[in-house]
Amino acid sequence: MSTERFRAVEEFALRHRVAMVVVWSLVLLLGGAAAVAGLGRLDQSFTASGGPGHRANQAVQERYGNGAAVAPLVAVATWPTAADVRAPGTAGRFASAVGRVAGPGARTVSYAGTGDEGFLGADGRTVYALVYPGAGKPDLAGLTAVEEAAGTLRAGLRSALPEARVDVTGVLPLTHDSAVAGPGPLALAAKAACALGLLVLLVLAFRSPVGALAPLLLAGVTSVGALVLVEAVAGFTEISFIVVYLVPVTALVLAVHRWAQPPGPAARSGVAGGAAGAAACAVLALFPAAFLRSVGIAGLAVCAVGTAASLTLTPMLRSAQRRGGAARSAAVRVGWRPRAVPAALGLALLVVLAGAATQLRVGNPEARALVASGPARDGLDRLTAAGVPTGALNPLEVLVPGGVDARAVAARAARVPGVLLAAAPTAPDWRNAGSALVVVVPEEEPMTAAGAATVTALCSALAGPDDTGSDAGHEGAGLDGAKHDSTRARAGHDGAGHDGTDAPVLVGGSGVVDRDLVVGVYGLLPYAVPAAALAAFGVLAAFTAAGAAARAVAGGLLAAAASAGALTVLWQWGPAGTGAVTGWVPLVVGVFAFCVSLERAVASASGGPPWAGPVAAGAGALAVLAVGIGPQVELALLVSGFAMAATLDALSGRRLAVPPSGPAAVLRSSPRLV
């Protein structure tokens, strides 16, 4: 599409400015209401990998109504030195109290019901129980119900066992405590400073109230319009809730960047960058993994709505700015002169961080990193002080079909290296319609290298014939995704299928979520990333030279990889020591980094002002920090990822950009801004 056709679209919008104002006002107001109302359409489980472990958890959830991908509560009780925790009077009272307080529909398991000493602490005075509350699905409402159940369980056990020290911990209570703690005074001051800094940056950059508010308005209509489109698609296919984090921050950075461009090349570069980003995201949306599909559709929606807004709404805002008396700075010609040393340093930084991304370990952060203090942390500290490994917080649940001896499956699982205990409870809550559940507690948390190895070894051990010679696992227990026979697929989707011996043993539970994400989503990236890059290159090549298109796409890929590497360095290896990065965060941050880098590269090659990238990046970083600074680890991971991706692109993008073919017009005041 030629520049004249872009200008024709802008002139059409100016001639019909009343209609355009009405349309975008409806998008902002009615679309905003529709977007809020439609959030319930999005999948809120954050575990949608589509892999065999995910299907196993679906089967457990359908058959038993709880557990599966939702980590259990861990009730910990420590008696005085003289008590014998193995005696029925002690262990039995503890188990009875747990079962009574846990409420209807809950599943509980401890030493009293299994005789397995893996439920006892090495100090001889501590015993713990796994509690799966009756209400609790892997969505936001279900997780909230489990968090609330933790408080009820804690209070009830302390009342029932006054002679013991009782605590309740678990992955969800630890996460809950970090959220309710709220930001402290320093964090609140930092949030306020970032919000104020965002406004100051926009005012200094655009020199007028309209100029400062215009990119915020563009970001608002883009975010609302994109969310409405995404939620409409969610009526037909599964879309993860993670899109609500990707859409607004991407819309803001693109809006600031496009508003900073001179009116001439702004339309062409905006369409080229938006079309390339949309093409890449559309390819991601075609892959059979819910997280990839979600970020792909969200990125496509942001690019499409943002481009429409830049062509129709931006000219009206510029006209309003001129009518409002804002001074128009004369343009000056500036050349593009890259400096060898800064360019080499910027490239080296990106390459080093991209290399660090190869060591990324995806999964929930380790328990000790979730919160520093609180009731749940007290329970975790008591558990570990008694010698119980933290793998107890993320047990596995093995769904055993009818006709297979659950005790034999438990015996095989117990022999796997790295397994603390494996038990087949006989209580009615653990048996349903001929099937049974076996609980397997690993020594290490699944996001660690040792924990992941244990999960892999367990699945391999249960994949072959059992000790009695029957085919207990067939091919279905493995999580390698290499074998998908019709029996396993049927069993994974309909709740263990049927009760014949040809049904597979399914390995689920909260402990498989991380590895399932690696196999089911990250295993597709070697195919998805090149395909998306080729799509973006094909679109850019239609707007600019092939060399410039190749550099822009390569820069986008490098930015995405470097953002994942920055997360690895800061969180996985850094002082926080999370041990892993929440699995969906690098996907969201990577798509953001790729789209933003494409936009900057295309605008730079079109002669856009060199200060636009830093201003847009600074606005994005300040916005996410103003919202996300606080003690909640997973939110901090996401916010820091966005901020680092924007900052890295701003620091190195200008030096790695493709020089325009000729001198470019830049506002006279622009070089003094940054």
C-alpha cells in the first residue's frame, strides 16, 4: 500500500471526524463494559498446556472433583517431646481432626491412613497431612476457595489439637500471603514515583496536555478493542487469562511510539510494523497449545486495532492539538551515525542475555521464594525444620483405572529414585466408580532439576507392565508426548475412560504442570518461532528492502530471547533465587518484546526520530512498575519482564537499527528530550 493511500485513509477520517469520534467513543465506553463483562470467557486456570499431564488432571478433576492441578494444603502438627506420633492416640487424633475440619468433599491422607513414615518428620515429633479441599478447581474462583479453606483448616486444627503446634502451608497459602501482605511504604512510594514519572515523561516528550494524553487515549481504545476481539474468539476456542497482561502494556508502548512519529512516515511505518507483528502472532495462534494460541490471538488483536486507531484516530488528535494552540516545532534534518563501540556493547549485551535464555527453567517459583513471612511461611519453616522435603507441597496423583491393583502401582512408584512416599489410600474419597488414586510425594519440588528428573522417572516406571504382569500403565503414564494412542487420548479426556484393564494409568497432580508446560508448549517453540519470523519477514519485505526486513525480524527475535535471558539472570539466578520462572511469563514477555522491537525497527528505518524508542520504552516500563511493584512474586516476575524487555530494546535498539536511506525529518525539540 502506497503512502498516498495511507494519507487518503487519514483524510477520510478527518472529513468524517464526527463519525470517527462516535465510533471510537463507543469502542472505549461500550467496549470497555463488554470487555469487563466478558472476562469470564477466558480460561483462568493458567495451566492450559494441552499435554498428557493436563489431560490427566482433567480426568482427575472430572472423576473426583478436586485436587489434580490444584496443589493441596499441607497441615503440619508438632507435639511435645514425650509424644509418640506413631501411636494411634496421636496420629489417629491428628488424622481424625484433619478429616473433620477439612469439610465435606475433601480428600485427606496422612500417616494414620497409610502407615507410610514419609508422612512423619525426622524429628520424631512432627506429622503432616495432605488436604485436598472439596471446592477448588484450577481457576481463579477455585484457587480463592482453597486459600480460604487454609484459614478454616488452620483455626479448626488449633482448636481441636491444643496440645500441638499446628500450622497450614502449601503453594496457594504461600502465594496468598504474599498477595495480602500488600506493598510496604517504600513500594507504595516507588509506585507513586513511577506513575508520576510516566506523566512527566509524556509531558516533556510531547510538550502539551493533548500531546501527553493522546497516547494514553490511543492505548486505551486499542486495549479495549483488542480485549473485545479476544473475548469474542474465546467463545469458540480456549483462550488463557494471560492475555489481560499482554494487551494493555503492548498497546501503550505501540501508542507512545506511533504518536512520537512525524505525521509523514508515521502511517506507513505503523502499518508495516503492525502488519508484520499481526502476521507473526497469527502464525503462533495456529499451533495446538492454548498458551501459544492465546498470546498469538492477543498480539494479533493489539496490532490490528492499534493500526486502525493510528490511521483514523491519530490524525484527529493531531488536528485537535493544533487547534488547541500547541506549538509546532520546525523540522530539522539529522543524519543516522551509528557508533561502533556502543553498537558492539549493545549487541553483546543482547547476545549474552539470549545465551542465558537457554538455561531458563520454567515452572512455579520454589516455595521458599514465594513469601518471606506469614502463617503459611511459618508452616513451611516448621515442615522443613522437621526434615520433610519441600516436594511435599507439589505431590503427584496417579489415576489408576479399574482392574489394576492400586497398591501395586504405589509399590512401583515408591521404588523410583527421588520419591519420598507413594500410597494408595483405601478411604472412599480416594476410590470412585472402580478407579483409584495413588498419591506420590517427591523429595524435590518439580521446578528443580532433581524434581523434574523424578517426575520423568516416575512416568517411565509406570509406563511398562506392573509387577503382576498386567499392563498397568501401557503408554499413557509417560509425559514425553511421543506416544498418543487412542486409548490414552480417550482416557485423558473423559475421566479415565472406562474401567477395563486396557485403560491407561494417568499421571497428574500439581507436580506435573511444570513439566507438561515444557513438553506441551515450549516443545513447539522450535517450530513456532521460525514460522512466525518468516511470516513477519514476508510482510515487511512488501514494505521495505529485504535486508532491512531481515534485520528487523532478527532484532525482534534477539529482543525476545534477551528478555527471557534477563528473567533468568534476575530471578532464577539472582538474589530472589526463585529457581524457575513462571511458565507463561516468558511467552507473554517474548511476544511483547518481539512486537515492540519490530515497531521500533520499522519506524527507525522509515526515518522516525531516534528518541521515540526510549520514550515509548520508558513509558511502558514506568506504567507496569506503577501497577506491579509489590511482594507478589509472580506479578513481580511479569512486571520486571515487561520493564526489562522495553529497556533493553531502548538501550540497544537505536544502535542496532537499520539506517534510513536518507536524512529524516525530526522535530527540533526532539533531540533534547532524552
